[in-house]
Amino acid sequence: AADGAGSVLGIAVVAAAVLVAAAAIPVAGAFVAKARADSAADAAALAAADTLSGRIPGYPCEQARHLAELDATSLTSCGISGLIATVAVETRYAGLTITARARAGPPTRP
């Protein structure tokens, strides 16, 4: 009876490792999706701020929407206050909505 105990233990260890890996992959994917959404929000806010400053032509929120779409996200809000743009984007991952916000504008003086 002891001859097969090592095989059973080995199978159990491999099965546990597979289960842990299977649970970790979606969690890691969600972190990647959040990082991508953060990056898309940053790019959209910078595009809007560059438009506000006159560096690029167009309308700030339209530029933000365009950049968000290039990053496979949707612009959900775009606010302008002076030369500061604040945006929010969202994307979906595994049935979850991932949201990110960013703001950009000229540097503030201390």
C-alpha cells in the first residue's frame, strides 16, 4: 500500500500547483488591465491638456476621446478647468469594469 503513496502525493502537489496558477492568472490579468487603463487615462489627459495649451489643434475632449479609443478604452468623463484637463476612462476585463482617472495641465508653482 505504501508503494503508491508517493505517486498519489505527487499528483496532489501537481494538482494544487495547477489550481493556484489557474486562480492567479485572472488576478494578474486584472492588474494588467488596470495598468493599461491608468496609462490610457494619462495619455487622454495629456492630449486634452496639450490641446488646451495650443500645442495640438482641435477640441480637448475630442482629443482625449481619440486617445482613449486608441488605447482600447472608453472616455467616460472629461472636464476642463482653466488649462487643466481631468478625464476618466473605462475598459472591461473578464466581465469587470476597470476605471481610471487622470489630470494634466501646466505645472503648478509652489
